[in-house]
Amino acid sequence: MRELPQSLTPPRKGDAIETEIQLSRRAVLTGAGALALLGVAGCSQTLDLPSLQLDDTATGSIPIRPSISVDKNITSPDVMYAALTDGGFNVPEVPYLKVKSEFRRQIVVDPTGEAPGTIVVHLQERKLYLVQPGGDAIRYGVGIGKDGFRWSGRANIQYGKEWPVWTPPPEMIARKPELVKWQGGQPGGLDNPLGARALYIYQDGRDTGYRIHGSPEWWSIGQAMSSGCVRLINQDIIDLYSRVSRKNPVVVV
């Protein structure tokens, strides 16, 4: 036991009880504080958090879901939306800071519950999900059809085309007579409404007339202004197109 410093005056007889009470109180408080710290430290004798080796399972021994996957094509926006050359066309960069972050390409926990490989278009959210194995999904922002021009249901991708020709349907030409010049088809290119890629949606073996396609109008993503098709930023449709194959299921809700 440590000796008291010589300069301290020993307590008088009348002070002994008070000193003992103070020491007892201090011991109780110190002990309570130590117990609290032990509780925080998971009953460890120190607060060295890295050495705690905490169990990474939830109550009931249900494993915590692992982190979302890593994909070399899901990177920073300045890389994903940079200018590129594709099919002989110089696709301009997208000013991604003007696009809401929720509409930029990213990996998320799959909210759809659909099988891997399924394309899910959520019209109200203005988002497209490509379901991945392991519980993830790649999410893209989309533009959708105006009221009266939307389609929903279950179908599949019958085929896809790079820099597709766009042929306006007769009903559209009737609404916009200036499109008559393209009644034989507008060649693929930077000004083509179908953009860099198009995925053609069929239901029960029949063409629905609806497409998932690119668009040079990046500012329209998140909006309802198309004639029913689902549009993506050109850089995003190029990425999506590289991940799907014929007969991918499509769900539009």
C-alpha cells in the first residue's frame, strides 16, 4: 500500500468516520464506473476494440448479409459517364452532376425479389434494376412514358441491336407529321431517339412495341416524357446491353 506523503496531517479522531465514508463512496463510484466500462467492452478487461472479435451474426444466429459486390464497371461517375467512342460514334460525356445521384448507375441491395438476370423497371421510382446473384442489383435511372403511353407486365428481351434504326409508328407520324421523313427508318447515330442500344420487349412471342433503349437526352432521365419506351443514358444502356442476353425476363411495374 502506498504511504501518505509526509506533508499531510493525519486525520483527527473526529474526522475518521467522515474520511471512511468518503473513501467508501469513492470506491463504490469507481467500481460502478469500471463495471460500466466492462459492459461497453463486452466484458473485456480493456477497451482495445479491435481485440474484441465481436460476433458478426444477428440475434438467433442469422448471418449478417455480406457487403454488396464489387464490379469494375461500377465506379466513380466521372469514369462511368466520360466521353467514349463506340461503333464509330463519339458519345459525349454526361454532366453527371446535373443528374440526381439516385439516377446514376450503382450497385444496391436487390429490392425486387426476382431471379438473377431479371430486368425490373419500376415506373414510379424511374429506376431499372438488373438483378444479380447473391442478393444485389445494378440500378440505373430511366425516363419513362407519359401518361397514356405506358406499358406494364411480364415479358422478355427477344433481341437487341447496337446503334439501331428507329422507325416511328404510323400513330406517331400522325401526331407529328414532320417525322414522315423517317417512315422508312432513321439510321443509327447520336441523334437517333433509340440511342446507342435497344432491347426489344416481346410478350408471348409478340412484339409489344416497347423498347429499353439509350437516349442522347440525358436530362430526361427521371422524367415521364417518352412515347412509352424506357430510356437510359447512352453510357448506361451500353453497360446494360453488355450484361444481358436473349430471353432475359423483363418485369415492368
